[in-house]
Amino acid sequence: MTIVYNDEACRSTATVTCSQPQKQGLELVAAIVVNEVNFVDVEPKSITLPATCFNGVWQIAQPPLNVTRLECVVSDPL
């Protein structure tokens, strides 16, 4: 998982990316999971979502989820 912030000095937005390892022949799905139970989205190979800092709390998805834990899950498709 990679997280790119809009500004290192004053972080207010970020781009979160979860993707499969870079090997030929892998056809995995990637998912971003918030707070251990909320699968925000699942996409083939890679997924990128925006995050926003609101009143000191990072939020992601619509409707916004307050982030306490953020995970990248890569798995075989069903």
C-alpha cells in the first residue's frame, strides 16, 4: 500500500493505493479495508481512493468512514 500526501508540511488530503505485487501472470484483486471490517472497494489488480483529514481525523469512502486502521488486502478472485 502506498499513501501520497498533498503536502508533507500540512497534510489535508491523500491518495491511498493498494495493488498486487508486480509479477507477470498474477490476476489478483486488491481491496482497501477500513477499521478491519469495512471493505471500501475491491478492484482487479489495483485500487486508488482519496482520503481527507477532517478535524484531525482521516476519512475515506462515501459516506465518510473515520479511519483508525487502514489495510491493503490482495487475494485470488472468487
